[in-house]
Amino acid sequence: MPMRATTALLLLSLLAPAAYGVSWSQAEYAGTLTDPDLDEVSGLAASRAHPGLYWAVNDSGNPARLVLLKPDGTRVASYSTVGAENTDWEDIDSFELDGKRYLLVADTGDNGGIRTDLSLLVFEEPRTIKDGGEMPLAWKIEFRWPDGARDCEASAVDPVNGDVLLISKKRVPPELFRLPLRPSTGVQVAEKIATLPGIAQPSEQELEKNPVYGRYRSQISGADLSPNGRVLAVMNYHSIYFYIRAPGQSWPAATQRPPSQLRFPWLPQAEAIAFSTDGSTLLIGSEQRPTPLLRFRVVSK
């Protein structure tokens, strides 16, 4: 077993707190990601077409490719995309719309804060598994921020409301934006709808000990929406935060309530999070290879 996976197992004494009536298990070791095509996993999404499997993407500097995995990190198939490029892919989401199953890739990374034009890329999930296959672009959402460039590594799709949710990375507090999932023609302008309270920021001691990494660990690196559309899971490099909305409630209203926090064992650079299709588990992964995949299970409601 790789050293990082062993380290993770030694740290699995962290108990998960209850999140709005849902209690989570301790972090469990799900497997180790060693695939050479996945050096920098920046996003995970549960497959709707192939239950029990997950889609993964790499960030900038890698081919425009989507990889289908088992939850233990074993590759099932790899697909090249047609009509899309990987400028800086930072998240992936799965959703169903009008009886079809789709994947949305957020090409929104911007470490330097210089990108003026960004895009969300939507692909229809293949119905059959074919390693080495191609996945054509279904549609593309081109957009810009309302007030200048910012880095964004976290997205979620709310198909019932017809929205894509985006969360800024380096801003404090993090900003929550909305874009239409099926826009009319033209470049869209992301609408800021809320800021996210309750994201723990580094202490003075942490910043003094490590000024760069101390601040970096609190930055938002991934997100996913539960299958019932009520729980927004937002991740940084040490915790998952849960924001929940009541039936009929808007996200701006729901995010006024402080979230619950679920800490996880150390990972090299945790950037990928995905609910299972039934909402009973959360799978999280990290950049760098090899790296462990960790799983949380719902143990009570």
C-alpha cells in the first residue's frame, strides 16, 4: 500500500459530526488512485448512466479527457472529448435533464486571475462503456464574471431550477454565483447570489507557522449537490461544509444559516468531491499520484 494511503488509514480516527439530521461515518479508505492518466484529479462525479462508477477529470496541462473509474480508483474507460479543450478543468458534475444523462465540466480555473472568458462544457454520458471512445460536446456555456477575473474550482448543477452554481476560491468569504444551465445564445454574465458563511479561516498560529499553506488550506476547491437537490457540499483542503435548503427555499436564503463542518484526514491536495447517485456516500479525492480516495457513508438520518 502506498505511503500516503497508509498515512490516511492511520488518521481515520476522526469522527464525522451530524449534518442537519444526517450523521456520517468515519472516513474510510476506498482505494488508491494510481492511473497514469490521472495525475491531477480536480473533479469527481457519480455516473448516472453506469451506477456505482465515477467520472474524473484532470486540470490544466492535461488532455481534454474524461475517465470512468470504480470507487476504488480502478480505471474502467477513458474518453477523448470532441469540440472541447482543457484550458483549466477544475470540476465535473453529473445530472439528468429531459430524460437524458449529462456531465458538466467547469473550465473555470484561473490561478493568475487573468481569464476574461470562461466556459462550462456539457457532454451526454455514453450509454455503453467503450475504452478509447469519444464524447462529443452537447452544448457550451460561455460566460464571464460580473466584476473582473477570479479563480473558481467548485461547481454544482441544479437541474430542477435550471442553474449551475459556482463558488469562488480565493475570496473571503467565498462567493456563490449562478448561471443558466440552458442559456440563450451569447456570452452569459455570472450572477452573484450570496456569500458563504462559516468557512473556517486560518488562525494566526497557522499563518505564522506556514504563511502560504496555512491560507491555502481554507480555499474552496470543490463542490457537489446532493441528488435530492437540498444539500450543497462545499470542500476545501481540510473539511467539507454542508449548506441545506428547505423545500422551496432559495440558495441565497439557505446559505444564511452557518454550515456544519466535516473534517477529513490529510490529503495532498483535496479537490474532488462527489455524492453517490443515491446520496448515501461521499467520495473525495486529491491531486497528485498516487493518492488515497476517501469515502464517507450516511449512518443515520
